[in-house]
Amino acid sequence: MTNPESAQKPRSDRSPWNWLLFLPIVLPLLPFLFNSDEPRLFGFPLFYWLQLAFIIVGVSCTTLVYRMTR
Amino acid sequence: MSGHTTELVVFSVLFLLVSGMGFVAARWRRPDNIESLNEWGLGGRNFGSWITWFLVGGDLYTAYTFVAVPALVFGAGALGFYALPYTVVIYPMVFLVLTRMWSVSHVHGFVTPADFVRARFGSPTLALVVAITGLVATMPYIALQLVGIEAVLKTMGITGHLPIIIAFAILAAYTYQSGLRAPALIAFVKDTLIYIVILAAVIYIPTQLGGWESIFDAAKAKFDASPSQSDGLTLNASNQLQYITLAFGSALALFLYPHSLTGVLASRNRNVIKRNMSALPAYSFLLGLIALLGFMAIAAGTKPVVGANGRPDGNTIVPVLFDQMFPDWFAGVAYAAIAIGALVPAAIMSIAAANLFTRNIYREYLNKDATDAQEAKVSKITSLVVKVGAVLCILILDPQFSIDLQLIGGVIILQTLPSVALGLYTRWFHRSGLITGWALGLGAGLWMLYLIPNPVSGKAHFGGSAFGLSNLGFDTTMTIYAGFLALAVNLVVAVLATLAFRAMKVADGGDATSRGDYFADEGDPKVKPMDLTGTH
């Protein structure tokens, strides 16, 4: 405990950044966003390519929260 | 079957090579004494980011991914793709929960979820309930891994149950010898093999089938022609709710399994976990593409192997597709990848189930003064017993989609969520309220599973995990994941029963944890130094 301030403050995992985690939790659970064949991308129906794209949203959000709260 | 000779040889060589590595693993990062539960069961608890990534990834991406999900996509289309949103939702959801679990476990030396529950709610009974639930729920999940190996062997022309029993004997032997070290080292080989096979599959196979466009068109044509209401290239009114609840329910269930926690607890500190929760979705992209192997099989006109019961075995769809599309030697490599990919998680699951039994049943009820060596011994033996239980599941059960084995396990394990996951956040629940909620939730879950028929085999009960809302009197064809509904029952009952027990002033247990324990990190004086090997 070299830093006296951090020694006094009780530890917590609270952070406003954590709210960002809700985005990738909620998005994939809303089928009206992606439940369609058209438009296709590289031959993939919307249903498939958009849900694959949600992975990028997930990685971005969790990475950002990790960086900001570590 | 002479047509499969090359495949068999390549498969056998790779498989034996990897089994050999398992034995060597006992000497890797060797501790002074492996005869303790911390060492055998958690590999000394000081794995860094990379090993944790492989370890956690290794037990999440399994025969479930390679065999069960594509089989469901092949048979039902869009519904089977729920496995993708499942893995997208899960990491942000457990990001904070697992770091809390890591901290409190390292402060108090918890190895299993039941250890935590016992200390948090001061209730050995609740801990016993959680431990038994974990043990039972793990068995069908291990059975699913066996089905995966079985599918590969069937495709190579080997029939009957003998090969699977031999494979499991090998697994049992090296897990017994090396504990968590065996699967951790093998996970590297397994993932390397899997990446090679998957990249080959998703790049090469579509070029042979006229591109993704025609693959999806072929799938669409099949589902348009099929009379079934539950399949299609996209979701319909009756299975949307099921899709969401499957994805969400599976995500809630995953980290309640004792085996997923094993990999997490073996991490060195909180940041290792957080970093992994950010990096693990890299597997999800592959998982999505693997699921689409089901559509590739449709486009390629793949016919599943007909099983001993005269019905085609949908689980063989991916192995047969590989046999059709790849040269023999590479099909052999792919089969080895699938089989090893099933062995690693099966090892991890059985170790975790064994830890659970030893800590929360053996030491709690059978031998209170057990020494470290005795505990390790009991764990080793239990891990064998659990594997035998899973083999029996295979010999006795015959589900339409093998994925239902995992989903039925999910219905069971979800009932520990209020005690384990919510328990990390609140001590509001009364211990007896949690037990009441667990009992009624489990009862409701089993009742729903009992009512679900298997349309293919004609069996009236335990035929799947999609519960028709019409059973509750609703005028609809909508279905919902039984585990989700059962968890809702559990939560409502737990809340009401807690209020009732409080009102009646029934004694509640104490809480051995304090608030700060949930945020402690490596270097904190409360976090027990792991006096083990650990030179990196």
C-alpha cells in the first residue's frame, strides 16, 4: 500500500463503465433486429451475418470495460 | 471397412500421441507434492492469461460445438444458431460475477460453488444440495462428449459401444494420473488441431459447394419443402421465444457448472479473468461458422449414418461431411480434433465433479478429518465413477438431438443460480428459502421435461427441452426452454419463502464472508499465497 489514498478507499468493482456490458447482453436477445433473410451480405442472410457481427460489439464492450476498470 | 483405413490410422496415431502427452503432463511445472486437492484439482491455481484462455476455451468448445450444434442446425435450421447469441451474451454477463467469485474463493480457499454457498449462507444442507445438483447435471454433459466421439467412430465404420469405452478408459487413466494438468496441456494441441480443421472446413468446403449463397439457398429449399413448423432459415412465431430463452438460459447455466469454475479459479488474478472474458469471444466467431456446417451438409446432400436402431443418427452429420469433402488423411486429422475436443472437456468436467464430491460430501459427511492425500485419492476415484455414470447415460439414453443432453443438464444446474450467482451479490435470501426455491424449481423443471415428447422416436417423455406453452393452457404453438421457466419458478418461490421464513422468525445461517472479500486481488494480504511451483 504505497498510495495512501487507495489504502483508505474501500475496494469495490463499481464503475459507470460497467453499464456498457448491457449492450452486448441485450442486442442478441432482440430477434426483430435480425430475423430476416434479406439483406444478404457475402451470401449470408441477415439473420446470420448480423448475429456474427454482434460478436464484435461484445468484444469491443468487454475490452473497453476491462481497460477502463483494471 | 477398408474405405476408412487411412482415416483410422491417422486418427489413431494422433489420438495416442495426445494421450501420451497427458501422462507427461504430470511432470509439467511439477509441484513437490501432487497429492493434494489444490494441486491435482486446480493445477496449483497459478495459471496466467494464456493457459486460462486455452483452459476455459477448451472446456467451453466441445463435442457440443462440433457435433450437437451442427446436427441441430442441419435438422431445424435457424433455431440451432442460438448457440451463437449464447456465447455473445455470456461473457459480458459473467464479467463481474466471476471476478467476485475469484476473489472470495481465494480469500477463503473455496474450490467449488458449494464451498462458497456453505460459507455465505452458513448452511451445510444448502451446500449439499448445490453439490449434488452439480454432480448430477454434469453427467449428461459428459455423456454428450461421449456421443461426439461415438459419432466419429461410427462414421469410420466402427459400430457398437466398445470403442467409446476404450477411449474413455484412456481418458480415465491419464486424468487419474495428472489431474487438471493433463487437460491443460492437451488443450493447446486440441485447439491447434481444431483451428486448422475449422479454417480448412469453412474456407475449402464452401468453394466446393458453390459459395455461401448457394449453401444458404439449399438450406432454404430444404426447410421450405419440409412439413415441420419448427424449422426454417429464419425463426418463426412459435420458436422465437425458445430461441431467446435457450440463448439466455444456456448463458446463465454455463458458469454454474463446477467445471467452468475450475478453469476460472486456476487464474492468477482478477485481471486475467477480465482479459479472458474479453478475448474468449474470438472462439465465438468460429463457433458460428461451425454451426453452419449443418447447412453445408444440406447443400452437399450429406446422409447421416443409420444407427443400430434403424434411424439415421444426426450426430454423424459433420463427420460424414468431412469424409465426403476432405481427402482421407485430412478427414482423419479432423476426426482426431473432434475426439480430442471431446476428451479434454470430459476430463475437466469429471475432475470438477470429483472436487465437488470430495469437498462437500466426503469431507462434510463421511470423513471430517480427511488429510490432503485422502482427499486427492477420493477425488481421483470419484472422477472415475462420474465417467462411468456418463458411459451409462450413453448406453441407456437415446435423445433425438444430442444437444438435449446438455440442455437437460442446464435445466438442473440453473436451479443453483439463486444461491451461487445471486449469492455473490446479496445475502438477502434466507437459507431455507433458497432450499425451498431449489426444490420447487427442480420439480417444475423435471415435470416439464417429463411432458416433452420426442416426435422422431415416438417416446412420450424426456424427448427434448422445448416446453410447449399449450401445456399450461395457452392457445399457442409457442415453445420455451424448460430451464428458463423452471428458474423463474425457483426465484419466485425463493423470494416468497424468504419473506415467509423471516416473518416466522426461523433461524438463518451466519455469513462467513465480508464485503471486502469480494474485491480482494493478487497481492492482497487476505488472498492466500499459493505456495506452489509457479516459476514461469
